[in-house]
Amino acid sequence: MNIDSLIQWIQSAIIFGTVIMYGCCGEILTEKSGNLNLGIPGTMYLGGIASLAGAFFYENACTQAGIEPNAILCILIAFVCAFGAGALGGLIFSFLTTTLRANQNVTGLTLTIFGAGIANFFGGSLNKLAGGVGQISISSTSEAFRTTVPFLDKMGSFGKLFFSYGFLAYLAVIIAILMAIFLKRSRAGLNLRAVGENPATADAAGINVTKYKYLSTCIGCGIAGLGGLYYVVDFTKGTWANDGTIETLGWLAVALVIFTTWKPLNAIWGSYLFGMLYWMYLYTGLFGFTLTRSFQPIFKMLPYLATMFVLILTSIRKKKENQPPANLGLPYFREER
Amino acid sequence: MEHSSAIRLENVTKTFGSVVANKDICLDIRYGEILSLLGENGSGKTTLMNMLSGIYFPDAGKIYAKDKEVSIRSPKDAYDLNIGMIHQHFKLVDIFTATENVVLGRSAKKKESLKAAAARIREICDQYGFDVDPDQKVYNMSVSQKQTLEIVKVLYHGAEILILDEPTAVLTLQETEKLFKVLRNMREAGKAVVIITHKLNEVLEISDRVSILRRGEYIGTVETKDATELSLTEMMVGKKVSLDIARPQVEKKKPLLEIRDLSIKNDEGHIAIDNVNFYIRGGEILGVAGIAGCGQKELCEAIAGLRKIEGGKMIHQGEDISTMTPKQILAKGISMSFIPEDRLGMGLAPSLSITDNMILKTYSEGKSFFVDRKRGRQEAEKIINDLGVVTPSTETPVRRLSGGNVQKVLLGREIKSGPNVIITAYPVRGLDINSSYLIYDILNEQKKKDVGILFIGEDLDVMLSLCDKIMVLCHGKVMGIVNAENTSKEELGLMMTGAINLTESRATEDKKPGIAKDSYIEEGTK
């Protein structure tokens, strides 16, 4: 047993988990309104590329002006770009599915393809602007985001485990907790859940179904966009590669929603567990065996196996509270008869 | 004592596409009074009340609240006018507790913590004698509890005008009594109550005044004390001139389909058909009358083999079909066509062409790996020509045809396979007069070919002139099987509401209703 590699494993799991926790929390909020947004991977792509572009142009401008980029401005620009781009993706989805009542599955998948296309196109352009493939780097922004709490991270293994991350890792946990409180305790949360369960009932109770669907989808997508931001500034440390990893993470976020049975608090440990499972192939040494390269991909599917296991379990137990929102994926039209 | 007006409707009209659901309706709802809204199914009662609760918006006409003109554009507007509606299909979120359901939405008026809300719910329950646990989840509640919760909900939000859409449809007799006590309490408290129903005895028992609708039109309002079941039935069903539908006389044959002691449960697990006996002979049309939801759908599905039966026998020419698969039953020559409310729900695949729908039941007989469309196309053309289906081509998706044409295609397909028993439910639902008569002609054509027909209908006039015999269902029980020539609309109406039961009064030692003298079952065939 090697304690250092165990810590390393947990650290990488937390970084991995943070990306999908954003995506998962955003999707939980969206799905609670009855909107099944399969465009989460695309939304994360949009958030990622928008923050990269924003930070890149700001840093470029600073370099040309000969001044040091301001850390707070770096954070602010990237953050706003990621959230805004994500929310914009949500707006497209809401308009198509809620206003025009297009099929949610098709719209979501299209949004994923759209997001990936946009992101990879501009990713390539940005790389070209920066001087060639793999040349883009937003080092100042990435560093600002990865700033850890002084002193605390020096506290040995404990510090490494809990305090070696940038503020976005903690923000994800805070968002998950706040969302749990919002959904469970607040009046608006109750109304939102009613919209997802039974929009006709919510409508008859005087709740503006369209407003709730739009807002929860746009904010949810904004949060998912932050997952893209975290991916760019921390996971890849401020670079861009057209390798489709964001999409993999996006689908894992959607799977995680099912794993958590639509409860944000479960997303906290669930996302870290997914991280542990995903990286397991690198750390099988801890269990006394190593994998050949050809066997590694099999271990990468462990998170999906876990999701399937949860699906089977909740289906057998049939507990009403663990089921998806009853109206998930269905359009609502008041005068339908 | 004259009561002040709560809501007044003037010439309110609402159409859905080409269907007029409400036409020039005038209504006066007063405080301290219970008003019954009476009418057959599809007469527009629910549509009218949905306009008051903000679900639909009227196309024309005016609505006054306390003699001031108002516009109700959304459910929220209705709440602001203190209108509370208890829908036929409960508007409750299953996974929420009672309290959560009550406080849902409408935050504009009050903001209370869940605890305070629960306390107030208990208060209301004590006041009116309700039995609701504020912390109970809705999915654990019985139907009657859910309905009570709906009433608590509207009272909690201070409703002054309560509209109940067929509240007794799902209740037992005792639960109904309890509900009526509550409604009387509310009347004493000065609230305006509107109860939508088509049960005459309840109307006479509970209401002060009765307003009657027929086919979306306003017929009139009468004081309950001046009304009788008969006078109300007349207004509800209308004294329209009897339609001239041919009823060819065909020589009676042996019973084709015999139903003995049949019991069926509905989707909710309640008894839908209760110990029913009847038989159909060749060359005979047996009508089934009854208020919607009296087990007609379950009966059709059971005969077609789509629904499990709880007990009893279904004998087709001496052979038990109750354990057969739908395909085997079809092969026996029993065909079923059911036209549900949305008219496309059962029997046809809306996105497929007429040709494809023609071969839907028979394609599996083909020997080739590929589907034989040629025959289907010929059949489609034949039906289009014979029945006068208006369509651009045989390849047009059925969903794009108008209602009447869809029904012709469905019936045409059922007939082309040469069945000996046709089960048809609401075949003229929503059709104009000409298409309706075409359908009657088709059925009579089949009758002359010695086919036994079970005709589940809505319009008593039509059934009286088309059918040979009429069986009346009320809450899944047979109220009687009468000869169409020896009965009247009034008698049928009274049987439909359960006011008279001929099965009990006419049963004698040697002739039990619904059991044929020359039955296959008595001969000991299995």
C-alpha cells in the first residue's frame, strides 16, 4: 500500500469529480422542471471554450499593453463567459422545447453536437491565433483559478487531500448544498418540483410553468458551463485539445444525475466516487496488480456500471422518492385535450 | 331569500378547431346556493367550468364576478376571484405531502411556513369534519382522501366559489353522503357551490337550482324543487325528432357470442364490469347504453382479449375464448373497433398510411420476408371507393384525414376481414350527420350478412332506432336488456342513472335476463 499514490488518486478523483459535479447539479436543476436536457456535454463545451476565449483575449491584450494580467479580472471574465455561454445553450434548448415544443431528446442531442462543433472550431482558431496546434495557454487565468488557500495546503497529507484545490472545487460543493436546500426547503423549489412532476397541477395552482422551465434550464446550463470552465482552467491547466474529453465527462455528468436519484447532496460523494472509479485503471497497483494498456479502457467504464447498478436497484425498490420527475421529457401545453 | 350573484356568464362560446364545445352559454352562480350543472357526456360542462378556472379562455362572451366584468386569462386570475375548482382528475403531485400540495403556488396571497400551513389545514379539517393528515404523502391516499384534500386546498386559499367536476364519480355511496354534508356546510357558510354531474338523483338531493346543457348548448335553468328525474332527463336528452334510421329485420340465428357472469377490473384495480350476462345473435345489433366510464371500454378490451377477466365465461359459438390471445380471437372472426375520445388512440397507427393500416392485422400471414403491400393497396382503394373516404391517396398518413374518414378507414378494415362478431364503440363519435348515417348503413349491411354486432353508443335516439336490443350499464352492472321497440328514452335514462333496475324486477324462474334460451352453455359444450 502506497499512501502517496492513494492521495494522488483521491486528488485526481476530486478534480475529475468537480467537473462532473457542476454538470450534474446543473442537470438536476433542469430535470426538476421536467426538461430532459441531453445537451449537457455540449453546454460544458460551450462554457469551456467561452471561458478560454475570454481569458485568452484578455491575457493577449495585457501582454500587448505590457502589463501583468489582473488575477481577479482573469477569474471574473472567465467565470462570466462560462456561465453566460452555458446559459445561452440553455436558452436555445428552452426556446426549442418549451416554446416550440420540439422533442427534448432530439434537441438535447443536437445541442451536444452543436456545442462540440462550435467549441472545437473556435478551439482550433484560438490555437492558430496563439501560434499553432497546442500553443494556446491562458497561464495567468489558470494560475489564478488554481490558487489554493495559503498555509493550509502545506499541512501534510491532510492539507493535500482537502486544501490543494482552487476555489471552484469548493464552489461546486457549495452549489450542491445550496441547491439541495433550495429544492427541499424553499417555496420556489417546491414549485419547481411540482412543475417537473405534474405541470398541469402546477399550472392550476397558479405557477408560471414556462417561467420555471426557462429559468431552471438556463441557470442549470450556466452551472454546467462552469464545469467546462473548471475543465479548461484546472483539468487541462489552461490549454485546449480537440480530443473530446469534455464530452466524455458531460455524459458521465448525465449518468451521475441518475446515480444520485436526482438529489444534489448525493452528487457530492457520487462525483468523487465516479472520479475514483474512472482513474482506477492508473492505480490498480494499490490492489496488487497492473493493467496492460489494452485492458485500461475496460476499467474506464466502471462509472457507467455503477450507474446501471443504481438503476437496477432503484427499479427493484420502486421507492417513489427515488424516481425521476414524473413529467421528465414531456412537453406541456395547457389547452391540450 | 334572494342570494347575490357570484359569477354570471353571458353568451360564452368556446370552440376547439371545428368542434363547438360551448355555444352562447348563460349561467348565474349565486352565493349561499348549490347549483347543479347537468348534461350528458360531451355536452360541454367541464369545458365551461375550465373557462372559469382559467384553463381555457372563451372565444366570445362575457363573464361577470359580483356584477363586474372580468377576464380570466390564467388559473391565477381565477384564484384572485376566489374561484376554486376541484377537477375530475385530481390536480395533486403524488410524491408531495398533503401540506406541500396545499401551499403549492399562488404565493402572492400568503406566505406561511410549512408548519403553520399544516396547523391551518388541521383547523379547516376540524371545522368541516375532514379526515386529512397534513404529513401524509398523496400516493398513499385513497381516492376519497385525495378528493378531500382537493377541497381542503381550495378552502385553504379562501375560495368563495367552489366548482366540483363530477366529484361523486369515484366515490362510494357513503363517501358521497359525507361529501354532500360538507357541501351543505359550505352553503350554510355562504359559499357558492357548483357541482357538475349527470346523476339525476344526486342533483335532486343536493342542489337548489339546476342548469342544463345539451351538446354544448344552454337549455335552461330550473328550481330543483320544481324538477323531477323525468323532467330533467327530458331536458338533458332533448325531445329531438326521432332520427330515421333503417332497422332491417333479419331472421334470428343461434347466439354467436355469450357472456356469462363476467367480471373485469379496470386499470385502478376496481371492479369495472360486475357479473354481466348477455348474448348476441347473428343478424342482431345489441346496443350498450350507459354513462361514460361504466365499464364499456373494459368490456370491449376483455372481449378482444386485451384485458384479463376476473371471472365468468366468454363463449363464442360454443367455444371458450376467455383464455385466448387477441390474435386467436381475431381468427375466430371477432373484430373490435373502439373510437376513444381522441379518436386515434386505438386501432390505427396515426403516422402510417391507409395502406399500411389496412395490413396491420394481417401482414403476419404473408409468406414472404417482405411485406406484401400490393394487396393492402387494393384493399385501401376498395374502402376509399366503397365508403367514400376523402383522401389525397392511399399513402396518406391516417393522422391527416378528418375524423369521419379515419373512422371509416377503421371500420372498413374491421369489416373487410369478414368477421362474424363486430364490437364497435362510439363509431360515430364526433361525426357530422352524413358520415354518421354512412356508418349506420355499413353496420346494417353487416347485420344482413348475419353478423352479430355489439354497438356501444352515446346517443339514445340513434340506439333506439338502430339497435334491436339495448343493454343498459350502470357502474358496471346490467340494469336491464330491453327490446328497442318496447322502450323509451326516459326509461333508458332512468336505467342509466340506476334509478330503475329491470334485471331484478323482470327476472323469473324460467327466463333469466341476458341468458339465451338456446344457449350453447346449457348444452354442456365447453
